[in-house]
Amino acid sequence: MSSIYRKGRDGYYYYQTYTLNPKSGKKNKRIFHSLGTKNFEEAKKKQIAYDINYEKKGKNYFSLNFKSKWIIILYVVFIIIFFSFFNQSATSINQNNPIVKNPPLNPSVDIVYQFKNKKVTKNINENEILNDQVKLAVDNSFDPSMNKNQQFEENIFIPKNTVQRFEKISNAFDQVKLFVTIENSASVKAQKDLCKKLKKDYNNYDNLIICLYKDSEVGVAIAKGNEHKFTNKDIKEAWFAMYTYNPVEGEYFDENPAQYLQSY
């Protein structure tokens, strides 16, 4: 059976149901979706559509598994036949062409290098052959001028930030809230990257809420708990984003959390 419920945090309806778990063979795999609406009637229509979709998937599960097993069996048979034929061909070639052990080295050899579609021929003596063979094995697509951090972390952006306040909301649910100020030029992606980093830094807490504010006089004051001194307009301009995480619902990022202030 499926169900829908409304979150008090954002007012949107969410859908949840349980489907067949391939590992356990029981109907205990939890499916969770945001319905993207605050209207109950519209949420009910989307619930029915999701129910029909998951019911069809449940009916097709065993037939898909049966087809997948036959595909795997045919693939294994093909591999066995191929390698059997390959081994027979290799044996026949070796019998007709016996291997000559320790062939003599030529005093000089022309080796052709290929770097980025450019061929260069170099005449070398036999003492250089081993080193040049190693050089040929190097992947020429690698750019040694690129810094390691640029290669592996070029898409990670952590803006300059300061944790202004740490507040433990609930001991029972192990929930904490961080109030952080960041530089004004930080993009939405940089804000998300920072939240994910803070999640790792505070991974000893199951429930985490992070509020990001502008690094300004107003933003710092609000982050420190003095928001009562300012108007809703001031708070909207200084409040960049809100991030939440818990093991059940996962991650949630709102890049415009102050939009609900006008309702209060």
C-alpha cells in the first residue's frame, strides 16, 4: 500500500510505498518521491499514477529475471566456444612456428614514437631499447603540466566560510543546526559543495541543518542569532540557502529559503 503525506518544513506532498526487494525476495524496499505540489487533489492523482507504475514493474520482475538468466547463459556458452577455438588456433601456430629463445639484438634499431598523432623516428643502440620500451607504454593523453588538484578536484568549489553558531536542537534525534557565513560571490554549486563538505565534517550527527548567510554585517548578526533586529527584507537579502540531511529522507537543498518569510 502506498501513502502520501505533507511536510511541515516546505508544505509539499511526498509519496512513499514498498516494493519487492530483489535481495530478500520480500516487499520491504522503500520507495520515496517528492510529488512537487502543495495541492492535495493533485497529489492524490500523482499517487495513483505512481501506484500503477510500480504495480507494472512488480508484474514484470520475474519475467525480466528469466530473460536475463537466458542471456547470461548464452553469453557464457559463447565465451567458452570462443576461447576453445582460440586455444586450438594458438597451439597450431606454435607447432608450425617454434619460438626462438634469446634472439640476437641489432646494434641499432629504428623506433617510431607517436605523440598526439605526430610520428617521430629515433635511431637508438641496444642499451637504450629497454628504456624506450618503457617510454612507449606511457599514456600520452596525460598532461604532466596539470596540477594533481586540478585533475581530480577541478569541479569542487569550497567558498571562504565561517561557522558563526552551532546549535544542538534535539538530543533524542541527534539533530544539530549550523549557521554559516560565506563570501557574497559564491555560486549555487559552490554553496552545495560547501554543505556536502560540512556534512562530512559533522558526520557524527544523524540529522543536520545548515543555513548559509551573506558575509556582511547583517548576515553575521543573523547567523549569531540576532535576527530580531532586522526586517524580513533584510533577512531575505542575507539568507542564501538552507541544506538538510537525515538518513530517511536524504539530502535537501533550498537555494531560496527566505521565500516563506512573507507568510509569517
